[in-house]
Amino acid sequence: MAFGQAIRQRVNVLLIALFGVVLMFSSLGSPAWAVEAPDFPPLPELAAQLGQTAVLDDAAVLSASTEKEAIARLTEVATQTGIQAHLLTVKRIDFGQPVEEFTKELFFQWFPSPEEQSQQILVVVASEDHRTAIHMGSDVALEPAIAQSITQETMLLPIQKANYNQGVRDGIERLSLVLTGAPDPGPPAIAEESGITRNYATAEETDVSQSSIVVVVLLVVATIIPMVTYFWLNRA
């Protein structure tokens, strides 16, 4: 009996250790920094904290000079046109939510009424996802095709290469020019080459895939070992 109890104690310790390892790898496989729209406080609260809401670098990927330049350009746009543009950077959007859906949800959260929404623009950059989106009010004189080109061509290509400062500077400059009545300079010429379909996994996709495989293997091991041990103890 004492021998059987000792074995059971060892098995319990092993199972607890396996359970801890499974939890650890599960947490590694899911982005702890992912955000949802309700995670952000109301815009007036952010304005009181930061003194401005033109650039909200929640992902901390922008240099001080880029942030200062973007704030100056968007403030100039607001002065000339009355349009309030806001750039938000986040690390990752929660549970694979489409960036367009997240942007729209946060836009309506920050600007609930049609009157509040009418002259607002929200541009979102998800740095770890390498995704961008824009949502704007009904009175913003910006063609949807140009708006999409700004986020999906001018901004996205540098951002996909982790050149966040360049993507933001180029995107805000083009946005500002169009909103103030200047001719649209269009996307950079190299953006036309970015439509090539890739047949390889990115580093982020590889990391997630490897983490998922490890979690599945550990779950299988944690299931099989107790079963084998149970039958072995009963036979013993």
C-alpha cells in the first residue's frame, strides 16, 4: 500500500507540473497585449491625460519626432478644415478581429452621435498585426477609394516591414494634403508591387503555429499519461 501511495503522489506531482507547462505555453501562444475597443477610455479623458488626441501611440512604436510632426500636421488640418483626425497605434487586435471592424467599433464608441461623428477621422495601425484601417464621418470630404489607398498602400507597405515611422509620416502627409485641398500625390510607386501573393509564412504566423503545436502535444501527453498510469496501478 505504501508503495502504491508513493506512486500516486509522484503521478500527482507530474500531472500538476504538466498542467503548469500547458498553461505557460497557452499563454505564450495567445497575445497578451491584444486589445478591444472597450479597453480604451473616452476621448475627453485621453485628451485630459495627454493634452491632445491627434496621435495616440498606444503601441509605443513612433519616435518623438514622428509623433510631433504628425500632431502638427493634423492640428493644421483641424484649423483649416474643422476636420479632427486621430491616429491610434495598437500592438495587436484581440482574437483576430478584423481591423476595419475594430476601427469602426472604436469610432462609434468615441463619437456616439451623428453630430459628433460628422467631421471625425480615425486611423488605426496594428503594429504586430501589420494592419491598418480608417473610418470617417459623413461630412469628411475624402473619397473612400483615396482613404483606403492611404491606409492600404501609402501606410501599409512600410508598416509591413516594421517601418512604422515612415508609414505614419507618409500616410499623415498624404491625408493632410488631400483634406486641405491639395492634389492627391497618390501612393508610392513601389506600392503597386506589393500585391504579389506570398507563399511563405511570416515570423508571426510561424511563432503562433509552433506554439499551437506545442500546446496540442502537451495536452495529448497530459491526457495519455494519467490513463496509462491508472490502468497500470489497477493491474498492479
